[in-house]
Amino acid sequence: MTFTAPTRDMAEEDRIVLVSVGVDIGSSTSHLLFSRLELERQDNRYVTVSREVLYQSDILLTPYLGATTIDQRALGEFIERQYAAAGLSREQVDTGALILTGVALLRDNARAIADLFAAEAGRFVAVSAGDNLEASMAAHGSGAVELSRSRSGVMNVDIGGGTTKVVICRDGSTAELMAIDVGARLVAVDPEGSVSRLEPAAREIARRLDIPLTVGTRTSPEDLRRLAAYMVDHLVAEIGVGGQTRHSHLLRTEPLHDRSGIEAITFSGGVSEFVYHRAEQTFGDLGPLIADELRAGQLGAPVLETAGGIRATVIGASQYTIQVSGSTIFLSPLDVVPVRNIPVVMPRFPWAADDFSSAQVTLAIRDALRRFDLLEARGPVAIAARWDGSATYRRIQAFCRGAADAMQPHVAAGHPLILVFDSDIGGLLGLHFREELTAELPIISIDGVELREFDYVDIGAMIPTSGAVPVVIKSLVFPV
């Protein structure tokens, strides 16, 4: 049995089977992963009880027409071939996630790629992943986050074509993130040994090493190894467990602050295939050389092999679940719903304190937005929380003021303030915004709904007979 969201009433099903696809289009490589998910109803939501990988696509070196323009036609032909190889038509895929990273996020590229999936609009979740979000996805997809539940700390090092993203995971969540300009395809050569790709970071490294390096000229294997060794030396200085940061010029973000207690290191991304000796072919880049240097480096913790590898950021599915909100909700105006495909963030609110300030709430929300590369974005966002502790006037006042301040740029862009809680507090907070803060902004404040990070939500129109609203949740399911 296959569930197709637009034509069937999911709430009437006790068991649902979804066919899904994850599509990862990045600066260096593009690939797909097809899955079959089985969901069963448990109370008021569905949970995944089994997941089967149906087909893993070939790995495509992302095709370009120029320095930064992706070849839409070549990419489209590759995608069609992979659907055919999987034995699936577009109509047979119920849901999915389209992940765009690196140059795929550029305006013209994103528009062209969206055109390739126009028929899937509404069924697919589109995720624009900058350094922070891509790092978090890789940490979940590699299994590092789950491993950290049984260890004091796990570090995931995701080495791709253009950058390396590092995440320290503790207690089943991401604690710190870092990105650095270390990647396999910062330099690439053709079969004759001539440079075919040269990124600015590699050009700067070559200058510092006094290596003549320009596109179209031949380079030696020894010079390529020197480039790889330089990159890995700077990377290890920033991630070595218990070490002091070098504040490398290659850093794209702030360095890691606490590398203590790391009991294991995992690798993901394209270079991990060489680290774990799983790669069956090379691509004329630095991947094998970086892996060799890493294996010889002093990381300060044992390396554990996980299954994610190059596919760690490919989401296996955008899984549909459905819930009905509680009746203590607040909508203003009533036609503020429906809304669709809204990304969810779960800030780390200071619930342990009897009282907290609005500034603490603002900071928590902005930190969550930053982790998901949504701080500078101006699209709609849902703030999800598990309210903990008493609902005193002071706490509600601080929460509402802090949320309004943090989300002001999004509201100014024309989007409602969207709050989702698990406990019966949505209506109370909505009224506080309207009556105590006299906030003239569109508000969706609902409760009785369980969410998590990497969820996307559709919130439907109010059900007149109950005063509740239907909430469809699309959960990114990682291939672990």
C-alpha cells in the first residue's frame, strides 16, 4: 500500500507505507537516495517502524556551464536516469527532501534546480543548507549524534569537496559547530595532470607554499601532496582532542571552544570514503591524499567507522505524520492559516530558571536560527518548545517579549509569528501577545503538538467543530 498525501486521508490509516527520495545537490557532487518507510499510528501521531533503502544513486560530479553556474540540463538528465535505475516514476514517489548546499544556493542555480522539481511542489521539503545546517545534518546522518548518547562526546568531521564541517555532539544533540576551508576539490586535475579546478582557498595555500598553481598548467603529485598535508595540518590543529586552537586562516567560522571529553571521532562526506577505505574510484582531486594525511595525524581520540559516509547529508525521506492541535490555540487573524512547509527550530530555552529575561529568550531563538542558517533568512519559521515549569506572568512576559524581538525581521518580511508547544499554553501566550503587549502582528500559537528539529510543518485551517487545527509534520529521516 502506498500513501499519497494529496489524495488520501492519512488520519484514517493505521499503517502507511511511503516511498521517498533524498536529493543532495552540492558544489562538488550530487546524488539521490530512495527509501521505503513504514509508519504505524501510535496515539495521535505516526512513528517510523521500518526503513528500507531501495536504491542509492551514482555519485555525479556536479556539472557546470561556467565557474558557478550549474548545468541544469545535465543535472536533470542525471536525475531522470537515477529515477529510471531505481525503477520508479516521479508519480510513485510520495515525498522527499531536496538539499541544496554551496553554489547550488546561488539565486539562479536554486531557481533552475527548483524548476527540475516543480511537479513535486508541496510534497517535497526544500532545504537550503549553509555551513551550520549542513554540519548538523551530517552529524545526524553519520550517526555521531546517536553515538553521543552513550559517550561523553563524539566529534563528526564531514569533509566534502569545498569545506570541512565539524560538529561536537554531546548527550544526543549538537553542542558546537565549526567550518574550515579544507576540501577534496579545492584543487582538481585532469588525467594529464593539468589543473582543471582551483578554488580561492587552494590558491592562497599554494601561494604560502610557493607552489605555482594556475588552471590549465601541469602540477606534480608531490605538490598536490604538499597542499593536502598543509590542509590536514591546519584541520588537525583545530580538531585535535584536548589541543589548543591555531586560529587558522582557513577557518570559516569561530573555532571550537571545548574539545575535552571526546571519546570518538567519526567521518562523513566524500573524503570519508577514502578514510574508511570504501572508495572504488578517484576523481582527480585531493580526496585520497587528505585521507592519507588524516590517518597519519594525531587526532587524540579513536576513529569509529559509521555507515553514513558521503551520503550522510542525504535525507532518506521527508516523512509525513499528522497530529491535531489542542483546543487552547490562538490565531490572529483567522485567515493566517493555512501555512505550508515551515521549518521548525527548537531553541534551548532557560527553563531551569524560576525566572528568565526576554534577552535570554531572544538569544536562545537567535542561536537556534543560526544553527539552521535561518538567522539572515527572511522566510517563515516555527518556534517549537516543550514548556517546562510554571506559567507565571513574569515568565510569559519574558518569553513573549523575547520571541517578538528575535523574530521581528521575519515578521517585518510579512510572515506570522509561529509558536508550537506540546503543552496547553498556546492560547495563553497568544492572548498575552495581543492584550498585554498589544502586538499588532499575525500570530499562530498552537499546542498539543510534538515536534523536533529537522521537522517541517503544514498548519491547516481551523476545524469549526473542535476549534483545533490539523498539523501535518514532515520529518527528515536520516540514513543511519
